[in-house]
Amino acid sequence: MTGAELRLDVATGIGQGRREHQEDAIVADFPIGGDIGIAVLADGMGGHAAGDVASRIAVTEVFGALKLHAADADDFLREAPDHLQTAAERANASLAEHMRRNAETGGMGTTLVALAVARARLFWLSIGDSPLFLFRDGDLRRINQDHSLAPQIDGMARMGLLSDAEAREHPDRNCLTSAITGADISRIDCPADPVRLEPGDIVLAASDGLTFIDRDRIGALLAQHRRRSSAEIAGALFSEIEALADPDQDNVCFTVIRVTRRGFLPAGLSRRPAHRGTRPEAPPARAARRGRRWPLPLAARLLPSFRRRTP
């Protein structure tokens, strides 16, 4: 199926969780009728050492670079992986320059997920542990690499060296093996071949705050709401996080991209116009985003040797 036959329904969300500072940043732009849609998110690290600054720098630099290249769709399709890597390197250089000029921000860093959908093809780059999921045919799978010690620790559990509980609670589980810190980037996940999107697919890019929800539960929520709008899916994810009421809930941000055939409307919507001569009923007022009602006790995440830590 060609890109002209597909419709992308996109929503983004961001919440502060139980943390004192918001260190996530996200931006998405999927213009109606455009050839290319872009989403970029970053999960900053450093707490008072300016993790919020690191994530904003990364998102701003990467989004700006990709948006510039998106003006030529044919070139973007040919060179997308190169454009993504160049944008990440530009962001890394900007972090280095910022820390050089502002010594108090030394030690800050960020993860990065940047994706572009061009004519039914999904290109991406990721650095760090922020997940990128693809939900297809009832199955949720992570399609990007996890640049933390979690995969190795889970491998130890499969070998019987650790129990499942020990693996889940391991103190080094969230220690990153790659991040944008202004120094050399040790690992970059940027496949040369894109994913061909199909009607019914849901792409979910997120910071690791979303993984406070069990992956099976995320899959169940996407299956349950797969015929709903991306905004409704985002609302269901926030409701689930709020229902968990985890006292350590991290910052969370995500982009939901639903792929449908052109002309498809989410369940609950109608094509039928209002009867002539009557006033359409006003839509109900939207409830305030639940994530904004979370209390904010003192918490911080630090980056000694890329280690994520909660006090």
C-alpha cells in the first residue's frame, strides 16, 4: 500500500509523574497532506545538573535539522538514515558546547528517539533506553535497541543466574550503555531499511516512564483501543499510569501514531452531517489531562556513569 492511501492519526502526551522536575521533551509534526511526518523525544538526565536543558537541546536540534531536510521528500527517502545520524551528532555537539559555556551543567545528558514517516515508511534513530514499539496484528514488539544493562540482566535471568524478581529489581538495570552527553556516542540504533507501515499498525515512541506499565498491559490497552483515535489511546495510557499510582513514577512522554486507510474514521465518529435547520449538540467539555494532577514529591534522577537512580 502506498503512502497516498494511508492516513496517520497522531497524538502526543507528556506528564511529570511524581518527579520534582520535568526532564522529558517531545515534539511532533505531521502536517495534513504532507509527505513526511516527524516526531522527536528525549529523556534528560542530570537532575539539578540540567537534564531538562539536555532534552530540550536534543529535541530542538534534531527536529530543526530533520524539518529542513523534509522539504525535499525524494531526497529524504534516499538519505533518511544519514539525515537522522547527522541530526543526532549535531545535537551532541550542541550539548558539548552548552556545557563548555555553562560549567554548572556538566554531567547532563539525554536519551533520544527520532522518527520520520515518509510515504508509508518508518525511519528511526534511537540512543539510550527510550522504547519504540510497533503494534501489529495484536502483537506489541519493541523495534529499537535498548542501550541499558536491562537486556544483559534479563539474559542472566533466562540463564538461571538471577531470579525474575532479582532481575526486575537489579540496581544496575537502568544503567545506560549509550546516551547523548557531549562526548562520543558509543551506540546508535539507526537501521538502513525502514519499516513498511500497514493499515492497523500503531507506532508508540516513549520515554521510559511509560514502562512503569507492564508491556503486556500496554499491548492489551492498544488492542482494546485500536479502533479509537490516537488521542483516546493516549488518554487510556495516562489513565493506566494514574491508576497504578506508583510513588516513584518517572516523567513520561510519548507519541501515538495510528495507521489507517484514507477515509477510515475511528469508532464512535460519524460521517453523517447534522440535519439542516438544527444546531449540532455541543461536544462535552474535555477533562483536564490526568497526568497534570499527579503530586510532585521530591525526586531526582542522576547521571553518574549513565546510571539512572531514584533516591
